[in-house]
Amino acid sequence: MKDYTLYYTKQTPTRNDDLSLRDHRKCNIPEDGWERWSLPIGNGYMGINIFGRTDTERLLITENSLSNPCAYNGKYPGGAAGLSNFCSFYLDFGHKRVKNYSRSLNLNTAVCSTRYSYKGINYRREHFASYPDNVFVTRISADKNNSVSFTLRSEVSLNRPYLFEEGDGMGKSAKIFTEDSTLVIRGKMDYYNILFEGRLKVIPEGGTLTSENGTVSVNSCDSVLILFTCGTNYKSDSKVFLEKDPKKKLDGFMPPYEKVVAVLNKASVFSFDELYSRHLEDYSALFGGADISLTDECVNIPTDKLLKEYRKKNHTAYTEELVFQYGRYLLISSSRPGGRPANLQGIWNRYDSAPWSSGYWHNINVQMNYWPSFNTNLHECFLPYIEYFNAYKALAKEHADEYIKKYFPEKYSEDNGIAIATGGWLYDMESLPDPQTGHSGAGTGAFTVKLFDDYYEFTKDTDFLKNTGYEALREMSVLLSKILEKQEDGTLLSKYSASPEQCHNDEYYHTKGCAFDQQMIYQCWKDTLKAAEELGICNDFTDFLKENITKLSPVLIGLSGQIKEFREEKYYGDIGEKKHRHISHLVGLYPGDIITSENGDFIKAAEITLNRRGDKSTGLSTAHKLNLWARTKNGNRAYDLVKMAVSKCMATNLWDLHPPFQIDGNFGFTAGVAEMLLQSHEGFIDIIPALPDKWENGEFKGLTARGSFSVDAVWKNGKVTKISVLSNAGEYLKIKTENGFIEKKTEKGEIYTFDF
């Protein structure tokens, strides 16, 4: 694997450092220090932004459970409340005129570094977020003894309420104090009675240390080790979602004090080198699991200049590899077992009022977050969402009962399945909206449980299928079976339907049986039947699904040759925004497997739809279109979206911009590049199915395919020359080649190699 490093030769700008600024919509500027220039690290438990400044360094901490509720009634600044940043630490060095400055984030090691010389002394700061020890680690050193001196202080928006209204209960307060060499932050967010604690320990080598009034100072040290960890009293539990009183949601859960102290004490016995070794072993096992090589070139220029060159149409394959691997790095950093799932901004936030509350949005954003966990060998990173689902599932049952009872009372029964609407948070989930006002139909739930089908197909984890996957699919299929209305021609259509966020005449458009809902219902039933067959389940409900799945009519072609978004449309654009960022009527192409090369007419219609929609859009839309073009197996058109994403959608720190920053675009890009190189949704493994001319020669290692296969491949002049397949589950192997199919019964743990 090449070395993949983001690096810069100038410090992070100081624009928008004011923590009192709440509205992210006022912060979309090129010199935004946090959004455009800071470097993110994380371990699934917490995220940290490194600014790399030499006078006063800033380290911004986020912990995803430290949140207020979301709201969309215009009452809250920025349109929402939601996730809060945990705190910021400031390290006052006073180094104002420095030389030989550089800062970097190495993706191979997940280490962020700052280097410079000041008054003839070379200084170095190294940071990483350890998953095995759950600590943020910093080492500050110099090439001359007794040269490290600084004062460390913190800020947590003390006593600053979210809202400018009395009695809204949205306050946040804390105490900052020191215990010997440890700085302690202990506080509370009022709305959910969230108790939070952070502890930062300073361990100097040589020199002196003093602490008072919530600050820690070191003087004339050879080096300094800093360890930080944090936590809240949040627990991923159905009680949190079922309890209606926000003040009682966390009742009975342990305060974070003892846990945070124990974590910090345990980590403190290790040296920096020992902590780094433990971190690297854990991280490398994930990051090193997949690699792509589209060029022998390794461009060694600052990342901001690299991006500028790319925008000038110097489309280097190394830049594309870097952005691909950056998406994998961000997913490892923001979604690990024991932590929370990656939200709309992953695990990083600087606002009191986060963009769209940093929530979990289920009409494409959550799904896109986890697409690369399946095909780039990061299956473990999906586990936090499974835990989240198991916690909110009981509430999803209640929401299904309420929805069916209100809108389909004649179909109400003891089992109404589960309902998943668009909005989700760690403390609550939206109910399915009024079908005449909401912007997304009931297909959002089916869109969500498609993730469970994918997770099983890529891992063949039968315990997951038995304990979580099948029941999620079945219960969603139950709900969807009740919202259908039989038409005169026998077709079953979603009675209340909306294509996500699509408007007509400036109002959300409501209809019957739009493509998004029909395709996702079909997909959910198909996946449920497949899972039932795997588990040997055959009953009245599976018989019902088999009998009725063909009546759903999920794909229709219009008079423009397009996939119709709405059944009543004739020509493309008759209804809705012609260039809308969502392209929800093609979810059956990706991530679904309804529109495949088995039906050339559907693929041709999908291409017409994509071309009419246009390439230019927001970050998440560009990423979805990349995956869609990959599924049509048109490599050069898919590559157009690769170029669009890198040149138009990336900030200087390579975060994807909606704008503002949304991490789904990063994840969707990574999944899309993998989809260009390997596909497995049609019942066989297809190597380089959407290879563009630009990537004529290359190789990949460790990309994953359905059936729990890890695949390596080499190609030259656009032709595959070697394939190596590791069978992780002993499934039947079928590979498409130029000369037909290779088919083989495999043994678990065996590697199969084919030369061409």
C-alpha cells in the first residue's frame, strides 16, 4: 500500500473560531478553520479536530451522545439544536514566527502531526485516537532538552444555553478544575439530564508541572504526553427511546465518572510508544484490509495544492486513491463497536446547533454512510448501527402501530411491523409523517433494512440473520404489506407516497405508488423471502409475499425513455424538480438489485434518467450518481462523477461539502469507486465492470463481494490478468470472465487464484 497523507505547509485559518456562533448557514466560507482546514481523528467513541497552530493550538472534542433534541419549527437558531461539541482545549505556546512549518494526517497510521522550528529548535506534536485504550493521545517533543513549555486550558461553553429563551431547558453547564496533573471537565446538559465528564492527564518528562484554576502549565520539559478521555451517562437501550419524559430517559444509568477515571488510569500505565503500538495494530487491521492502485505515482505536494491542480483538470489517479482511502479512514474513525453510529457529520461537530442536528437521516444519508463498510472490507464498522437499531426497534414498533391504526385502521392487528421515518437521533425517532405533508414515503424504512440484507450478504453471518436481520426484514415487510392499496388492474400501490424531498410547484408532491416506495417495498419483500429461504422458514406470510410481490410494478418507463419517478408522469420533468439532488427513483439500481443488466431496457432508461438529471449537484447527490453510473457499467460516465466529486465537492481537508460539510458524500465516493472495480449484486463476481479509460492499468486488494469473499485483482490494458479470492464462509463462487463463468464450491479460509 502506498503512503496516503494529507499535509499542508500553512496553519489552519482562524475564521469562525467563535464558539458562540450557532447557525452553520453563516459559516460557508473558504477560510473556515474547522470545516475546511482542520484535520479529523477519532476512535468511534470521540472525534477530535486538530488545528495545528503554533501560537495557540486548538483541539476540539466531540462525543456523539452529548445532544439536545432536534426541532424544525423555526424556534431554534439554525433550524435545529441537536449535537453539541464536547469542549475545546487550547495549548498556549507563544510560538508566533516559525519556520519549516508542516502539518499532516497520515491515513496509513491515523496519526496527525505538526512540525516546525522556532528559535532554532525543532518542535513536533503527534496525535492519535486509540480505539483499544479509548484515549486521545498527544506527544509534544523537541530536538533540544528542556524546550517544551506551554499552558493548557479548556472551554465548554459554560452556562451558555442553546436558545435565547427563558425556561426552555436547553442549557449546558460544567465545572473545570484540576486534580494534580489532571484537568477535569464535569457537567450536565439539561434537556435529557445528560451527565458528561472529560479527563485530561498531562505527563511531563523532565521540567516542572503546575496546575491551578482549571489550567495546567509545564515548563522546560524534554517532552510531554497528554491523555484525554470522556463519556456520558448515555446507554444504547430501548428505554431511552420508549421513555416519553426527556428528563427520565437516562434515569438509572451510571454517571460517567468511574468509567472515565478507570479508562484514563488504565491508559496511563503505558508509554507513548506502547499506546501507539496498540493503536496501530488495531487500526491497521481495518485500514490495511483493502487497497486500490490506479497508478504507480505518489504525488508529494501539499493537499491544498493537490486539490487545486485537480480542479485545473490535472486529474491524477493518486488524488482519487487518496480520497477513496480517506473515506475508509473516516468510517473507521467515526463508527466502531462500543461507540455510536456515524451521523451526518460522522463524529465531528463544532457548533452548538449542528447542521441538521448531526442526526441520522434515513432517506439516503444513513444508508450512504455505510455503503463502503460492505464493499471495502469494513464490516465491523456497521455494528454500531445494528446496536442503534436494536435500541430503537421497540419505538419503531409503537410507531408502526400508531400509523396503521390512524391511516389503515381496517388492517390494524397485533403485529403491524416496524416503521422507520426519515429523522433519527440517539434519544428519539420521528414517527412516520402525515402522508399528506411529509417529504418521504414509507419506503424509507425499507431503504434502511436493505443495509441489513447487505451486511448479511457480505459477511454470511448467520447469527446476525437469525437474531436481527431476518426479523427486521420481516417486520418491515409486514408494515409495508398494510399500506398498499389494490388498483383496478390488480397492482398493489403504496396508498400514500412521496419521493424524498421532491417538490412540485414549491410544495412536497404526494401521490400513490411513486418509484421510490414501490422499488423499496419490492426490494424489502425480495430480501425477506431470500432470508427466509436461508433460514428454512416457510409460513403464511412468506406465501403472501410470494403471491403478491409481482403485483408491485416497481419500475416504469416513460415517454422520454426515462425511469418514471411518479406513475402519472409521462415525459421526464412533468412532475417535480428536473435537477433535484435526490434521485430516489433509481434506488432499485443502487443500492438495490431490481434494475440489473438482465434487463437492458431498464439500464438504458436509467442512463437516460441520469443524463437528464445532470451531473452537477450537492456532495451526497454526486456520490449517489457515481454509484448509479457504476451499476450501469459505464466506466467513463462513472469517472465523470469521480472527477466532479473531487473537483467540486471537497473542502481543502477533503471533507465532502453538501454544503455545509456532510460526511455521506465521502462515504458514497469510496463505495462508488469500489463499485466501479468490483460488483457482486447480480449473483456473480464481476471484476472491473465499470473501468474508465483513465484507469487502464491497476490492481486492487481486499475489496469484498457478496458471499463473504475478499478479492484481489490485477488488470492491464483494461483486461483482467489475475484474480485471487479468499473464501471467508465457504460459499459457492461464481466469477464472470471474458470467456464465460468460473464456478467453484469453496472451502472456508481457502484462497483461489486464477491467471488469464
